[in-house]
Amino acid sequence: MFEPLKSYGNLSDGIVKQIMESINNGELKPGDKLPPERELSTAFAVSRTVVRDALKTLVGLGVVTIRHGMGAYINVVSEEEDVSRLSALLQISQGTLEELYQVRELIESQAVIWCTQNARPEDIEDLEKIVNKGKELDNANESRLAVLDAEFHLKIVEAAGNKVLKRLMINLLDLLGENRSKVLMIPGRQRLSVLDHEAIVEAIKLHDPDLAQRRMLSHLEAVRTAISTVSNKSDDWDLN
């Protein structure tokens, strides 16, 4: 299932990417247990420290749960049965890119309002750290850019304080994954996204929900427009 990593690049990000790909193609399913750290270390040809770093990232993304003394498991949506049914429906139909972004705008435009109202100082600090990491990267580090982008949007939903909303967001980001990665590779797009993220955080720090919502919607519209430039399709989009 897994392949040894190349000796260059961020190794933990490479592990995250392979595990996410295994989930997307069905090799790993919700509830599956990942191999022990020792076996993952051998499979990826890296140290156990690198494996642990990758697992921490997957936990932060809500993809994996660490059960102490038992191991790492692919998360199962269990907050609400309706969420599980919606997830299954999305996975089967895939939807259209336009429809997915309509739902994403609904989720994130409300989430950023709740985040502005409910975010703790440590939540804002985490968002600023993600933005600063993004400033340090360039388009050559595709996998890390995608991870940071997902971390930012998931952190906003998490700080909003609604667990069901977070599960929905994870599913949407999963479905949009390939297209989001392509957008981040457009010259200059990564920097624009980071600047958008920075502006959103500033609005959250000002405790201005209306401004935060406007900036989030502006950001999502810019990303959707960028996606249209990297695809030749005009109707349904293949998100696999």
C-alpha cells in the first residue's frame, strides 16, 4: 500500500499524502487501524520520529485518532448519523464543483462568524502560525501547501465550536482535494491565498464578524475562479 519516500522534501508531508491517497482510493476505510509505527517506518523508509510527525498532522486534520495503547485509526464520522449519510451520498455522487463550492461557502461563511465570536486566544495564535508557515513556502512544496491550506480552514471551523460542521468540512475538503492542489500550483496563487488567510485572521482578531465573513467569501470566490482556469470542463467535474 505504501512506498518508500524519496530522500528530498518534507518526509512527514510525504507520509500524509500517501495515507490521504489511500483513503481517497478506498484502500483505507473509516475504522481501519494503521500499521504500527515500526512497520510504517519500514514501509516509508524513514525514522519513527518522522512517522509520529505525520500522524500528528493527520490527527490535526481530523483524519486519524490515536487510541493510547491501541494504535492509530482512520476516523469514523460518529457525531451525527445524518452526517454519515451525507458523507456517503457525496462520495457516491461526487456532485459538481459548483454545488460543492456553494455548500462550502455556506459552511465557511457561517463558521468564520462563529469563530470570530468564539475563538480563544490560542485559536487565533494557531491561525497566525499557519499563515506564517505559508509565507515561508513556495509552490515547489505542493503537498505542504495543501496541508497548510486545509489546516487553516479546518482550524476556523474547529474554533467555531461545532463538531458536526467540522466533519462536513473535512468531507468537502477531501472531495475538493485534487482541484485545490492544482490551484495552489498556479504561479502567484499560493501567495494570494496566504494573504487572504492573513486578512481573515485580522478580521477575527478585530472581533468583526461581518468583515470576517466578507473576506472569507471573497477568498472562496477567488479560489473558485482560479479552479475554473485550470480545467477545460464546464459541466460536471471529475473530483477523483
